Amino acid sequence: MSAMQSPRDQAQAGLRHIENAILSLLESHPDGLINAEIAKLLSIESGAPGKHRNMLSWSMIERLMDSGRVERVTVGKRKLLRLKAV
């Protein structure tokens, strides 16, 4: 990263990298993955207990769902995340 980038710009670039990694991962798993699998495969798991576990990946997935690039589908008892069909 450039020394001229502001902390905000650095953070936004980092978020884009994580979003792109999630999109690439979901592209290689067209049937979908759950959040815990995404966090584990990207090595961004958090150790926080309960509802706060893997919040980084979940926050990024929510951004991708809000932008219409990722969808959540129910398959049996699993709520899978996958690329949204175009």
C-alpha cells in the first residue's frame, strides 16, 4: 500500500480484498457454503463465543448480499451462501 494512502483508504482496500476473496471462494463452491466454512477456508475465523463468532466474514457477506452479489438459500436445514444468479 502506498504511504500516501489514508487509514480510511487502507481499510476500504482491505475490505475490497476480503469481499473479492469471498466471491472467489463462492465461485469455486457453486452449491454454496455456510458462514463458518467461509471463515475457516479464508482463515479469518474468530474465537468469539455465540452470536459474535465469525463476525468479520458475516459482516462482509452482508455487504455482498446488500449489493446483490450473494444470496442466502435454504437447503434442508442449512442456510447456504452462494453467488447470486445473474
